[in-house]
Amino acid sequence: MSKQQTSLYSVLLLCGFLALVECRHPFDFFEESFEDFEHCLQSNNITHAEYEAFESFGNKENLLKGKVEAKFKCNIDCQLQKQPIKWLNQQGRMDLKLMNATTEAAESITNCMKDAPSEQCSYSFKLVICAYLANHPVVDYEYNEESLFELPADDYEYQTEETHETVNNANNILNVLQINIPN
């Protein structure tokens, strides 16, 4: 492979990675059961359509600014308390050890939470946003060249139309330039 082809290949890989990072969302880590999710929606009188609009990427800026109705903050608190990996201690406050936060993330989260409200729903919502801003939880992507361009059919969590479009565009460019990616 020529130096020019190697450089282009590196740029394309970077573009694919950036597309995945750009798709990151503050609520990506939620792993409660469907029953728990439904319970949280019902207890906070939220419809599926309302939740979808709330968690949409189009609403992400409002989420990060905390411009959120109380019922949605309480829903996030409910979901946070239903997580298999706990983030809150018995008193409902953050526990960085339970969260398994890295040193850098723990420092960032702690600084961000200094002005956290005492009300439980607002506190939990703020914790989720602070963790997101600190890049916690760190998603451990296994690197291999094939996985950068092909996501398993059952891995819907990070697949979006934008991701598919970026990957397809990268593959098309590689085909046009007749660059073969070694296996």
C-alpha cells in the first residue's frame, strides 16, 4: 500500500470513528430491563412518544443545559436506580466506586456535581449529564479493522442512519480508489 493510500485509509478510519463518537448520547449506558423501563415511564406518566422526543438527538442540547421537565428528570432517576451497575449509594447520592469511574472521570464528575441540586430527581439527572460530559462510562470498543466498517446485525445500540451512511461512503471511496483493506 502506498503512503498516499495509507494516509487516505487513516482519514477514512478516523471519519468512521468520529461518526460513532458523534452519535454518543447521555443515556446510552441505560441497561435496565424493558419491564423496569416501562415501570419508570408509567410511574412518571410519560408516553413512549414523549420519551422518544425527550431522548432524541434533536433534544440533546436541551438535555445538556438541563432544560428538562421534572417528570423526565424523575424518569431518569427511576431508570438510574434500576440499573444493574449502581451509581447511587443507599442515600441516593453518587458513589464513584460503584460507578467504577476512572480517576479522570471521577474528578470531572465531582467538579460538575459541586452545584448539584439536593432534590433527588434533579440530582440524578445532573449526575447522568456530568458522567456523560466526563466520558463515563468509557465504552471499550475492541479495535479490529473489520469492525470499523461492519457492525453486527444484532448490535442496534450504536447503529444510526448517519453511521451507516458514513460507513457506506467510506466503503464507496475505498472501492473507487481500489484500496483493499487487508484482513
